[in-house]
Amino acid sequence: MGSGYYAALTGLVARTQALDTAAGNLANAQTPGYRAEREYFRSVLLGQDALDSQLGHTVNNFGLLGGDMLNMGQGALDQTGNPLDLAIEGQGFFEIQTANGVRFTRDGSFHRAGNGTLVTGRGEPVLDVNGKPIVMPPGEVSIGANGAVSVAGGTVATVGVVSFAPGVQLKAEGTNRYVAPEGAKATQSKDATVHQGTIEAANQDVIQGTLDLIVMQRQAEMMQKALTTFHTDFNKFATEDLPKV
């Protein structure tokens, strides 16, 4: 009965955290460039001494949610007709200069500021392959599949599209921008195509996100009911059976 209690407890904790993740994914299903988060599991107790006790050994038989990882799957590409809207097909992120430093995003909802700088919806400069803001003179803009920006027939810059080594996990900062872990080096992506006049939608499907949320909620309710049952049994043992010993 004790092991069942631990199983239900760790299951409830994991499902509650997963429920929060599923709710966040669904809430951002319409956010351009949003990367859905998926949970991963670890042992409850960590460290060399985790299994030195019977309690630790028992608890570690059950998994606990260790955190969330970004799903890097491709989102749908939606044409907008705006020549400064850009979308990435393949692996990679746009680099943008924010007040907190360089950040990475798949949201290519860009426009030209009054001084000609290519900026995000928040007015943050979009960086080129050399890490510099992209400044465009007046004129018709054409952006190639390799990110080359041409104005009136002349190339003025190349939009930077960067990627990271396998295993590097970016951390979400807000809804659709991300920060790299300390020491991670961004390199120009070799597996990316830039589409002009297009925006990448979130890689979270609304229908699937709704189903995920319902499943997580029902699983959490099941774990809660199991805990209630075990708790009732423990109380009965403590008040009725234990005094007879």
C-alpha cells in the first residue's frame, strides 16, 4: 500500500505540472513562431545517496516530471503578402537585439522603422549574419531564400538565421522568443530556407492541444482520487488496526 501511495503522489505532481505545460501550449497556439513545450521525466531523488535509504529507494521507483523541452518541429507557413514578413523553413532562429541582450525567435513579423532599420513588432533590431542591425534604404525590398536582402536591385545585408549544436536547449523568455544557455555558441544555419511574405504559425495544433489538456486533467483527477483512497486507508489503519497491535 505504501508503494502505491508514492506512485499516486509522484503521478499527481507530474500530471499537475504537465497540465500547466499543456495549458500554456494551448494558450499560445495562435502565437507566430511559438515552440510548444513537452515534458520529460527524471527520478524523484537525485544524488549519490538517493538510494541509501529504503524510503529513497521506494520513491525513486517512480518518475517525476523533470521539466520541459522545446519541440523544434516545423510550424505551418502562412502567406501574408507583407514583403517584410519572414518565415524559416528548417532549423534555425532569427537573431534580435533586445534590451536584455541577443535573443532568438521564429516570429518573423518584421517591419521597417523610421530610420530604415528592420525591426520586430516591439521595435527591436533584427540582426544580420555579422550580428549587426539591418538598415535598408528606401525602395522595393526583395529577400531571397538565403536571407539576402536586396533593395532596388542591390544587396544591402543578409538576415542572420542561426542554429545550435544538438542537445543545446534554449529557454523560453516570454511566448515566442528564447535565450541560449551560457556558453552556447550560435552558428549560421545550414538547414534553413527563408520565405518572404510569410509567417510561421505555432507548431502547436489547437485540436491536439485541447485533447492534451483534457487528458492531463483527467489523469490528475485520477491520481488525486487514488491519493484520497490511500489516505483514507492509512487513517483507518492508524485509528482501528494499529491500537490492536
